[in-house]
Amino acid sequence: MKCERCGKEYPSRYYFKTKTICRECFPKLSETEKERAMQPPPMHGLTTTAFTIDGYRIVESFGVVRGIIVRSRSIFGTIGASLQTIFGGNITLFSELCEQTREEAFEMMVSHAEERGANAVIGVRYDATEIMQGVTEVLCYGTAVLVEATSTKKR
């Protein structure tokens, strides 16, 4: 994979802050550029937790694809979240971190599927494991497949 800003080649999505900007270049962007770069790409239309997609047939299976993100909480985020627990309710700092982490793992899985030549991912699942105190791995995985539309004409 290649960073669109510096042109440096990387072996995997792990080295990227966004879909096209590497972790080294991202801090050097202006706030406007960062905002633009962080806009989520269009959602992958053919992903499902089911093992079939209505109106499509599986032509080829490319096997398991995954996206893995390992995150830790910052000391400031932990203090802020601790203050939120005093008042009860949704702990937005952690909710936002979890949602962002799941989204990044999902996008990595979709990228992995596209690299293999798939146009859909079936059987999508998430898993999370605490590796050590304050450090969590989020895994998004599924089966990459090539699908084609089936005829919808009634006889």
C-alpha cells in the first residue's frame, strides 16, 4: 500500500491513519486536511452477518479476511471517562473510542477483501480481547467472496 502524500510503500493497512494517509504524514496535515482525510469512505455495500446475500450467488470464495486494531486509552481519556462515571449514563469518551475502533477494523477487513479480489464479505463478526489492562484488541472478520446478481425474472 502506498501513502498518497509521501509516496512511501507500506506492507499493510496497519501503517495508515486513514485509507490513504500514513501515520507519519497525518500529523503534518492542516486541520482542514485532517478533517477531509478522516471522512469515512463509502460504506461497503455487500457485507452481511448472514452467509448468503439475497439476489446474489457466490461465484468464488477467497477465505477469511480480517481487520485488527489494538488500542489503549490515553491517561486524559481515562480521567475524563472516570469523571463521566460519577454522573452515570453513557460514557461518551469510551463509546466514541469503541465505535472508531470498530469502524477502523471493519474498513481494514473490507480492504483485505478487496485486495483478494472479493466484492462482498459474508459472515461478518466482531471480537474484542483485553490484551493487558487498558489495551484492547478489536477484530473484525468474515469470509471474502465474489458474488454476481441472480436473475430476478419470474417465469
